[in-house]
Amino acid sequence: MRNLLAFSAAAALTVAGLGWYLDWYKIQSTPSYNGHRNVEVDIDTNKIHDDVHKGSETILERGGERLKQTVDKDNKRVDSQAIPSILPAN
């Protein structure tokens, strides 16, 4: 349970830090009446959607290229090896 809590906290901090770095949200604090402070959070959902979409496309392209390289490598390995004859040698 403690590991799950630590993982959740680490994931939340990572997403929060990444979001701040990529300008997914902005936090503004302004003085209000009677000594209070007004905190405003502006979330740019269009930027989040675009960044996630670009990232997923990049991952899929790289994964597809790597899969193709692996399959090609395996095919070359099979093609280059002589298939032994099933009949016994005399």
C-alpha cells in the first residue's frame, strides 16, 4: 500500500512538473480585499491535447520502426541460415 501511495505521489509530481514546463497551466495569485489572496488557475486543454497527440504519434512511429527492424533482422537471420534436410545423410 505504501509503494502504491509513493508511486501515485511521484506520478502526480511528474505530471505537475511536466505540465508547468510545457505551459499546460498557469497559476496566478493576486491580492484581494481584506488581506485575502485570489488564486487563479488557467488550464490550456488545447495545448495538452496537441502535445499528447504529437507524443503518441512519435512513440507509435518509433515503435513501428523498431518492430519493422526487428522483423527484418529476424527474416534475414532465417534466410541466411540453410534449412537442414529432413532426410538422413547417407
